[in-house]
Amino acid sequence: MRVAAINLRALPEQRDLIDHAASLLGKNRSDFMLEAACERAQAVVLDQVHFTLDADKFQQFVDLLDAPPKRNPGLERLFALKAPWDKA
């Protein structure tokens, strides 16, 4: 159950556009807006490239980057497959 309210003001044209898009997807305005906002928020968070670590965590991070990759049989099988456009 949703309990946190989010209120905002929009121009009538914006509201109408949002309502139209929501109806095309069979959603109500709230569900559509919440889904769109969450998708955008996730993209913003995932695009962050700056993060800070203390000296110990940074060394662990560097060690992981410098370590040789582990064998991955699933990935090896995937790379062994011929691409659909190369099968003809």
C-alpha cells in the first residue's frame, strides 16, 4: 500500500499529454508518472561515476580491477554462438 504522497503542479497541456500516454499503456496517471519518475531516477543514479572510498576499500577495488578475470563457462558458450545475421 502506498502511503507517501507526492504532489506537483502541471500545465493542463502537460497533464493531458501524461493522461493520454498513460491511457495508451492502460495505466492511470499516478502509476504512469511514478513508473516514469522511477525509471528516470534509476538512470540518474546509475550514471553517477564519482564515488569515494576510504583507503582500504579503494585498495580492495583496485585489487579487484587488477585481478585476472575468472573463467565463465556461460559467457564462453555465448561467445561461441554464431550471430543470427551470420548464419545465412
